Amino acid sequence: MNATPRQEPADLNDPALRARAVAAARGDAPFDMLITGGRLLDAVTGLIREADIGLVGALIASVHVPASRTDAAEIIDAAGSIAAPGLIDTHMHVESSMVTPAEYASAVLPRGVTTIVWDPHEFGNVHGLDGVRWAIEAARSLPLRMILLAPSCVPSAPGLELAGADFDAAVIAEMLRASAVGGVAEVMNMRGVIDGDPRMGAIVNAGLASGKLVCGHARGLEGADLNAFMAAGVTSDHELTSGADLAAKLSAGLTIELRGSHDHLLQEFVEVLNGLGHLPATVTLCTDDVFPDELYQSGGLDDVIRRLVRYGMKPEWALRAATFNAAQRLKRSDLGLVATGRRADIVLFEDLEEFRARLVISSGRIVARDGGRQGDIKQLDTAPLENSVKLPQFVADDFRIPSKGERVRVATIDRPRFTQWGEAETEVRNGFVVPPTGSAMIAVAHRHGKTDGIPRIGFLTGWGEWRGAFCTTVSHDSHNLTVFGGNARDMALAANAVISAGGGMAVARDGAIEAILPLPLSGLVTDASLKDTASAFAGIRKAMEKIVDWKPPYRVFKACFGATLACNAGPHQTDRGIADVVTGKVLESPVLEVL
């Protein structure tokens, strides 16, 4: 009977493979592949030297003096190139790019990304364990190495919202038993961990018992709260808010997943790291969320590296963070270094400014050349992800708040991203509350079929004047149907367009649909090409510019997708009402008092 093939990283320890590599290193056997004429970036020292690299199967068998060997089944001319380890993205969500895992792999492999750490909590929130199982199966046959994590917070704020599933510690433990799962994904219910909530304690402890990673989401934590979060067993963070926050969390000992999705902070982060005079071993890089137009135009982790270098980081540091440091974090000693005995994940970059990948090798196989993918990538059947929006069509009155009296006092959600409670007085007209002056409306309807789908409505201040409406089923992290708008008619129109499409995004203005992006798979992704998806998403962005005036860095389009993230401090609109994780309060209606 044939033995079961070894899984990574144990596959490199196959005795026959090692024996062949030893023979090739001695010069008694040829290499399978020989990379000649290039320069090698040492990810440990940061030094660049001339070297040739010999490969046997998935293994680097030799790094040696240039032109000293010519015996190989295949010789790669690397003249003018710099050889570096394959890039490792330590925290990301494939679903944020709105394309399938296969399409995502096709996009990033030619750019030098050979490993991603994927938290599929978007699929988990919509489909439960079946969504995570689908993600594992989708990743299994791809040349892009996908290390999956067990979504820790489904929903992100239990009791304050309802998702399509509920993952308790028993479910987390089941996922962690899978070899494809590398740990517990970002623990977002910070308050639950800090306050000793039994549910969150059991989830974190399941991760600790597995011996795998326990990853964090520590936005705004400091002092005693940060200590409590880390004492529970959480070891990383990507939710940095400032240079001072980065410095504090480095000093605390957290692994930093420096993310590229908040560009306005990167220059400040570079200044802090440059001020240290060295790159801490605990700094890694991640993308977190990359929208399809950004991915198509600029790339993934390679784009993060480019921007960091542009802001003043040494290219050697950026590459070390994205390779060797990342591999150490993942406890993958086979990755992150071009050295004898390591895995042959190698990228030939044209330079250390634009970081264009000329050739990409993953486990000893060429997977991309000159910006194009090599070989076929298998698409998994997407039928299990269909029909996830379980809602009827709405009418305009569904997006109005009924009330008695002539005037009312209402609660408001003030400021994008860093929200706080507010209050306002407003009139009641024809039995419905008139939105307070200067406010916009947000409505969230449960779309997973677990409870009623009635839109719960709140008032936003600091979001500008809305001249139409925007609806999305991409709404972190429970991904319920979320609608922003300045009037009920356009809100109903945008919502109905998205429901009819089986999920996605739509912009409405003056009683007409301005733009739509159908995302019929989980209400999160499409099986269309990245190029077409990027074009449609760019159309949504353009249409939104007619709807509201943005004011960076916080009142931006991206803020629409995190406005329902109830695990973060402050009030957030959910499918249950206006929720506050700090107080545990949920207001089903924003009406506080009839005057």
C-alpha cells in the first residue's frame, strides 16, 4: 500500500529527497533546477551577495559560488535579478478582494507572494463550519500556500448582533484539529477576553491547548486592558492606531502584523521603526483587506512593501519583515530564507524599489513568470456559497422610524470609525421620525435567516450629507444587509437591487440605480475575473462620489464596510439595534424620549 504523502513542512524531511539533495550539494548528482547569475538578498543580515542556487524538488540543496556548477535539468538565468524568499502575508481575508481563492491566487503569485495566512471569518459568519470547510478545500489544490485560521469571533459581538453561525469553543477546537488550520484567527471580542467572559476564555484556551497560534485584534488597548488581553494568551495585533501605539505594542512584546490597508498611518510607523535603528524580529507585514480594484492595479503584499520603502523604510527591512520574521512567527523554519536545507520558495525581483517579480518559484516549481501565472489553477465548485441573502423586497417605510408625538429625543452614532454616543432632538412628521439635521441614516437587516429581517435604523453624524443611498452585504463582520442613505426611497431601492442580485453592492440616487456590483457567492464574492470585478467595484466608488463628500482619513468609502463592527468600542448599528460592547446595551430604536 502506498504511504500517504507527507504534508508541509514534513514533506521536506522525506529521506529520499534529502539524500538526493545531499548528493547534489556534494556535486555527485545534478540539480533539478539551477538559478545562476543573480544576486541573493540574505533576509537575516540584509546583505546582498552574488550566488547561484541549486534546487532538488521542493528543497534548496545548495547556495554556492557563482558559475561553479552547470549541471542541472533546468537552468534559470537570473542576471540582473535579486533573489529573495517568497513573500508571506501574515493576516488577510481573501473575501475582501471579492473574488474566489483561485482568482486571488492568480493575482498575487505573479507578484511574489507565495504564502498567505487567511482568516476566512467572512465565509464563517455567513455559512458557519461549511464555509470554513469550503475555504479549506478551495485552498488545498492551489499553488499559493494558504494557512487558514479558525475564525474566533462568529459573531464578533455575541448578544449584540446575529450572524449566519455561532462558533463556540467546541467548534473552534474542531477546526483546530485540521492540519490545514494554523491557529485561532484574530480575537476581536476584546472586551470578552479582558472581562473574563467564559465563552471567549474557552475559545482562547482551545487555541492554547492546540499549540497553534492565537492571533489578536487589539485596537485601542493599553495599560491594564492590554496586559489582560495578552495574559489570556493572545500574541499578535494588526489594529494599530498611531506610531505611539506601535511603539507601545512592540514594547509589550506583541507580534506586529503591520498592515497596508491603512496607508495614512504607514509613514508614521516607518518613522518609529527607523528611530529604533533596527527592525524588531516581531515585525511582520500583512494586507488585511484589499479591495478588488486595489489588488488589480497595485497588488497585495508587494504593494505594502513598495509603500513602506517609499515612506523611508530600508528595502532589506521590508523584505525581512515579509519573509524571515513572518516565517518565525508562523513557526515555519522551512520558509522565509533562501538557504541550503530550506524550502525553495524564491522570487527573482528586478530591483528593490518597484519589486517587480520576474520569476516566482513555490516549493521548487515555477508558478509565475514575467507577471503571468504558470500552469492551471483549479476552481472549486461555488454552488455551496449561493443563495445566502434570505430577505424579502422592502418598501420605503421599512427605512423610516415610526413614533408618536410631534418631537422626539434620539440617540445618534457620532463620528466614523472611532464612534461615540450622541443625542439630538428632531420632529415627527406623518408618524415617522425626521432624521436630525446634519445626520445620515444607517439600517441593518439580518439576512441569514436565523431571525427576523426587519431593518434596524440609526442616525449617523459626522458622515456628511448623503444625496442618495448605498447598500452592501459586505459589512464586517456578520455581513448583514447594511444600507446608508439620506432618504428612505433610495435606501429601499438600493437594498432591493442587492437582494435581487443575491448579494453585493448598489448605489441609488434620485430614484434610480447608479451602479451595482453583484456578489452572489455568500454575498461577499463573485466567480467573475478580477479584472471585471475591479472594474465594477471602481464603478461603485465613482458613483459614491456623487452620493457623499468624503473627508479622509476617517470619513472614507472603506469606513462603510466597518461601520457595523460591534466588537469595537463605541456604538455601532447592528441587526439588533444600536449596540455598545462596553456597556452591553442594545437600543432597538434610537428614539429615547417622546417630547
